[in-house]
Amino acid sequence: MLARRSKSVLRPLALAAILTAAAVGCGGGSDTESSGRDSGAGGTQASAATRIESVNKTMRETSFSSTGTTTAFEGATQKTSWDPEQGFRMEVTGAPQTAGGEMYCKDGTSYTSAPLFAAMLGAKGQQITVPERLSDIYVSSETGGDCAAFFALAPTGEYAPAKDTTVDGRKAVAIEVSSGPSNDTYLISAEAPDHLLKQEASRDGRTSTTTYTDFGKEMTISMPAQDKTMTMAEFRTAIGAG
């Protein structure tokens, strides 16, 4: 049963919890011109902002998958798939506190399995118990943008040449975003196409690494059936009903 105080804050905490689980980069700082940083689109020098815009466009328009850890749940593994037409899918496994779970997103609406949603809120200090009858339900929420927010690079990134490396044989340019206790290093392909190859994140002492692969490959991503979804308001009412 959800306590009255927790119910009152369920809606505003929902998207923040989802974004945390997805390890979306959040950062500050300013974009800077960088000498010697070649754009993947043809070798001309480009600012970090220009490269980020190009990478985000490429990733938004290209199918891919990713595998890695997450800063949201200690010991968890996170897998994602994206297709521009079919949407986004994330699966979290391996962390006792999540009991496993999935999150989907399409056309700016996310759908989070109730057990995973409860675990996300628990990580934010809002404890709820999901009744067995709701264990296969997905909670829907508007993202406030398109689903690319779950993998897009933060626009405030700056080049970090000391972290340039190779990822699976591809030369990679590092872009870093820092804000308070949060830090993200994005490794993007040095040559076209502008793919995000790897992300290393740190949140309040927890770290995660995510590797992106399967660019352009065929994906099958199906959103939850309509009769298995609830809006946030409906879920709150159902939880309150016990």
C-alpha cells in the first residue's frame, strides 16, 4: 500500500526516476571550439556542439542496441534497443531490488513495467508495494520530448582529448559532460558515420559503462498491449485501492 505522502509525489518523481535508470547524461559547462578535432562528416574541424548535434542526429535516425551496467541499481545489467520507427526498449536484470523489468518508449510516451517503476521510485526514497494483480502492468508517462532523450548526448559536452581511444577497433573521440557529482564521457566514432560507441558514467560514486553496437541492423520492438498499460493517475488510484 502506498502511503498518502508518497502518492502525492508519485507523478513528479516518475520521469526523473526513469531517466536516472536509463543513465541519460546530464551535464553543465560550455561548448568550446577545439583545434585538431576532426568531424566525422568529412574531416573539417568542428566544435563539440556541432559534433554532438551530428551524433545525436545519426543515432536518432539509426537502429542500434547497447549493453552495459547502470548507475541506478548496483549490480544491474541494462540492455537497450532502438529503431526509429518502432521505438525504444530497455531491459534491466541482475539487481535484486528491481526483480527485473522493462521500459519502452515511442512517440514521446514511456511505458515502464510496474515492478521496475516501483524500484526506480524506491531508489528515490519513495517506497511502494505493487500488488500481484498489477505485476504485469506498464505505467505510461509523457517524456516531455522524443524518445531519443534516453540516449542523446548532452549538448553541453566538451572535447576531452586525453580520453580519446579505440572501441572495437574504431578510433573514438571523447566528449565529456560534468555537473556536480555527475560525469559522463561519450566516445564517438572519429570518422563517419557519427556513432556513439561507448558511454562511461558516474553518479554519486556509482559508475557504469555502456557499449553501443548493431548499427543499422533490423530490430523488432513491440510496445506493451493497450490493456496492459495504465496512466500515472490510474496506477496511483490502483495502488491506493490496495
